[in-house]
Amino acid sequence: SRRTTLYVPYMRWLSQSWRVASLKQQLSGFYKISEVNLVSRMKRVQPQWKAPSTERCDLRLYNGLTRQKEIFVPNSGRRVLWYSCGPTVYDASHMGHARSYITFDILRRVLQNYFNYDMLYVMNITDIDDKIIQRARRNFLMSNYMQSQHSMETVLQDVEASMQRLAEKLAATTDSDKRDMMIKMTMKVNEAKARVKESSSDSQDALQVLLYEAKDPLSAWLDSKHGASVTDHSIFTALTQHWEREFHRDMTALNVLPADALTRVSEYVPEIISYVEKIIENGYGYESNGSVYFDVVKFDSSPDHVYAKLVPEAVGDLDALAEGEGELSLSADKLREKRSEKDFALWKVSKPGEPEWDSPWGKGRPGWHIECSVMSCDILGSVIDIHTGGVDLKFPHHDNEIAQAEAHYHSNQWVNYFLHAGHLTIEGCKMSKSLKNFITIKEALQRYSARQLRLAFLLHSWNSTLDYSINTMKEAEQTEKFFNEFFLNAKEILRSQAEENEAFVKWSDHEKSMNTKFYDKQTAVHEALCDSVDTPAAISHMKDLVRETNVYVGGCQHRNKQPNQSLIRNVAVYLTDMLRMFGAIEGEETIGFPIVGGGKGTAHVEDIAFPFVSAFAQFRDQVRAIGRQERVTRVLEACDHVRDKILPQLGVRLEDLEGRAAAVKFVDKDQLLREKQREQEIAEEKQMAKEEAKKRQQEKQAAKDAQRQIPPSEMFRRETAKYSQFDEQGVPTHDVNGEKLSDSQRKKMKKQQQAQEKLYSDYLKSSSQ
């Protein structure tokens, strides 16, 4: 019983000890687990993110102020203030104008629509200028002269007097191009005078030809005699308003975007006067005999200013400075008014026969250079991001603009980037309105489309010389056709697969490779545009993308597999968007060039017409197949006729494909007809060249046959202009002057005679047969 009494408590104690140990063990495990969980939870935070590494492509522009490419940084965020020198409106716009304004339109579109800058684009119209005054007066005086019905004797006398004045000008001219122009003009007038003198006294046709050929020298002579008497100043306004309207029509035809703000000199005379007063107040202008001049020497000697920042080496070019002053401001008394021959007019006193405005210095008119400084600053302020103009305006016009603005604001950098469009030549020759060597925009548009002209500019660097020639335009036409064929093929692929849901088929390695090439070319185009808007390189990369896509499509056809719709569409849309951004596409089409000019309502012509044209094409395929099978020539001719003659008139190109349905392609009707006409012209040129070659060959053979018929002893005796004496065999012994020929000369002639003996012998044998 005692053992039992001791055993029971012992067992209880033992049980409690085990429980305690077990609890300790459990608690120990819990703490270990908690420690592990705590450490684990401490590690579960977001890791540090690493930004992708890539090379940044900054837009760089070739800056005339540094003559190198500079990173483009607008003065205020993404806002770009841009001023462009506009035309002097006194005559028709020509291809030189197109060179500038299409170029600036491309640059503007790229910066605004590709790089997404906010743009304020200002352009001026020069409607007060020496050239305008002269042209308006001369037109007016010449019109009155022709209406006066002068006698033939009077006309001949007046033309003679005008040609004498031209001869004096020719003698004083050192410019070779101007001399050549004057000489050609003199020859044409002399020929016309001779025809008048030879014709009957009542012949008006010859007289009208003479007045036409002598218009320039005769009107200049009339202006020198009667220009000061022209008091109706509305003739100046009428001239400028007419040619400004024509300029805007030409720009619209070329798809050049209108300026955000257009300024005219005639509307800014009060602002010009205030601006000039400020320059005088700052010490850089002075009044002299009613005119105001800019003091170049004082400005350039200031430690805060530098004159001629764009072309410092041209400071001493007095001819360029004189041309910038204008022909009406080059008299000796005008030159004596200046403190230095480098000074230029800010305000000109008006002479009789010139428009005039009241000013603190008397009645006068603005100088040429001051207008751009005043009008640009009035809208854009004291600092401009971009200033554009033709390269011929660098000095003195743009350099004088800079000097005026910096003198006015007491600043040292008015413009941050100067962009100058390159020269334009015509078939390698200098183009100049004063040299009568120019092609108007309207004349160019009669031969080429606005898109072709723009493509020609895109294919050349914007700041290099562009030669407007047959070869240049042929390259533009080929480029247009190259892209157009791709767009037509892409549309045909997308239409043919419209119901097959091919866009979402699993990509193979071919699709992956094509997509990589697509991205690579997009990158290359972007880098080209960053490199001072290198459009030739950009167009080249776009062409490469077309070639890569054509290779992909050809591979699919070879594997009997449909090309991926999504890829084809993406490439075609990208190329369309880029060409639209460049201004080469006007319409709203998703893919390709517009039909019939691309106006509103034409974007979906293809979608509406395609089902009907497709049904007709399928019917024609069946008829053509029967005609080929049954060998019915008249049926095949009818099928060819509707393809080659009827459908092109409707803007439809039908392409017969072996083993497949004919491809239906919608094209611009006028473009298609031009292509057909050009193909016909090329075929005719080839035929003419072939006939000419055949004719030359026949003439060559005839000459050879005639040579064979000459006896060897007579071959030299006929050359009496070379030789005077001969030996018994007919070999010359003395030349025409009686000098004896050397042995080596006679030896050479004997060899020629031996060769002739063989030819003559062969001729005799063939004749006897």
C-alpha cells in the first residue's frame, strides 16, 4: 500500500515533467519557425529597377551661324518660333521659289508632325521694293506706248535709242552671265528690226514681234524718260496684289502649308518707323538728306556686336552690298550720303514716281532689309528659334537683318538657328529671273505633278544645290512609281485575304524576321531625320523596307502561303504616314497615294467600286480563258482592248497573272494616262534611235563601198587641199605649200595605198561576178 501511495504521485510528477519538456520543445520549435518566417518576410521587398540602356537620338540641324550641325533646343520648351523670308511679288513664281518654299515646308512638317514641336510659322510678303517700283512703272508705260499706235519710223527710232542705252550697260557689265543675256537680247532685237525694215510699211506682225523682243530695253528706256511722271501709285498695289494671289495659288498647287501669320511690308510702315527710331536712339543709325542709314562701322566696332555673322568674309563685297540696296538707290549722290560705303539704307527718301509715306525724316519708304527685322520681331518677339531663306540671301540681307535686330534690342543673338535652302540650277546652269533663265512653277506643273516635284526635293539634301533636270525628275518619277506599285500590291494582298482571317495566323520565323527588319528600318529613318532632316537617307531606308517586304511576299508565294496581313498593313500604313508627313500625300487614305487628287470623298472610292470592278474582272478572266482555249483571236483582242484602252480611262489597271485571277489596281487616271504616254514616247524614241543607227550604218557602209571603188593611184590625187605633187604611183611627194614630204610620211602613205589595192581588187572581183 505504501508503494502504491508513493507510486501514484511519482507518476503524476513524471507526467507533468514530460509535458513541460514537450512544451519547451514545442516553444523552441515555434521560435525557430518564427525567426525563419521573419527573415523570409524581411527579404520579400521589390528589387531595385534598372532602366533600359539606349542611345539617345537628338535632332540636329545644320546651322548657318556655326556652319555645322547643332543639337536643336527651342528657346521655350517645345514651342518653336519660326520666321521665313517670303517672295518679292512683282512677277510669276519660279522653280527657285519652289526650291525654298517646298524645302521649308518639308522641314516644317518634319519638326511639327514628326518631332511634335508646337510651331508658330511667320512669313512675309515684300510689296515695297525697287524691283516692284521699276516693274510697275515699266509695265504701265509700255502699255501706254503700245496703245498709242506709233508709226513704224517712231518705233524703230525709240528701239534704237533703247538699244544704245543697253549697249552702254553691256559695256559696263563684268558679270559673264548678264553679258551673255544682253548679247542674246541684242541679237534677237536686231533680227526683229531687220524683218521690220524688209517688210511692207503696213505690216503690223513684224512690228509686234519687234515690240515683244525689245520690251525689256524699251520699257527701261521709257522709265528713264517718264518714270518720274507716274503719279498714280495704285499701279504698284495692283501689281503686287496680282502676283501675291498667283504666288498663293502656286503654293496651294504644290501642297505647301500656308503660314500661321502672313505679314506685308505695306501694312507695317508705322512699326518700321518706330523700329528705325529706336536704332537711331541706340546710336547705330543716322539721318542723311531724308534717308536713314545703318552705321556698320560703329556697330562692328562695338564690343557687344559683330557684323556679318553668317558670311564674315563677304564684308568687303561692295557689289553684293549695292545689289542689296536696289537699283534705284545706286546714284552717286546716294553713295555720298553715307558715312561708309558699307552702310545700308533703313529708310529711303522717295523720289518722284515712287510710293511714299510720312516719317520724321520726310516722305519716304522702307529699305529692304529692315522689313524682316521689324515684322518678325512684331509677332515672334526679341528672340527667334529658326529663321529660313534661300542661300543667296545670306549676305547682305540676313546679315543686315541680324545687325538691325541686335542694334534695336541691344542683344547679341537674335536668331538661334539659320537654315538656308540650297541653290537651284537648270540643267547645270544658273537660274536667275534677271538673266531670263527660269521656269515658272505653273510651267513645271504642266509637265510634272506636285508630288513628283516634292519627291525630287526629298531625294536631295535641303541645303545642297539641286539641279532641276530631266535626270532629276526621272529619278523622282521612278521613286513615285516604286512606292505606288508597292501600295497597289499591298492593297491587292489585303483585299484578296479579306475574308480569310489571315492576320492572326501564328507567326513563323519568316514573319519574325520581317518584323525585325521593319523595326530596324523605322529606326534608320528616325536616325536620318535626326541628322539635320536627311530626307535622301530617309527615303532610301523607306525604299529598302519596300524591297524587304517584297522579298517576304515573294517567299510566301514560293512556299504557297499567304503573306501575313497585319505585317503588310503595318508596313504600308507606316510608309503612307511618312510620305503624308513629308507632304507627298494630300488625301486621307490609310494606304497609298490618293485617287483623283485626294480631295474629300475620294478616300473610299476603291472600297465602293472594287466589288463591281472585281466582278467584271472575274467575268473577263473567264471569257479570256475560253478565248485562249478555243484560240479565238477576236475575243482575246477585245479582252486586251478593255484592259489597255477602256479601264485606264476609268483609273483602273488590270494585270493578267498566269495561273491566278487578274489583279485589280486603282490608280490616278491622269497619272496612268501620263505613264502610257511616257511609255509611248520612250518606244518612239527607241524606234527613232534604232532608225538613226541604221541610217548611220548605211551611210558608213556606203562610204566604205565608195572608198573601195577608188583606184589606188587616185586615192591621194583627190586631196588637192593637202598635196601638190605626186610620183608615178600617185603617192604625194610635196605638200600644198610645195614643201617636200619626209621619207617616213611617204612610207606611211605607201602602206595606205597597199591597203587600198586590196580593197579595190576585191571590188573589181565582185563587180565582174
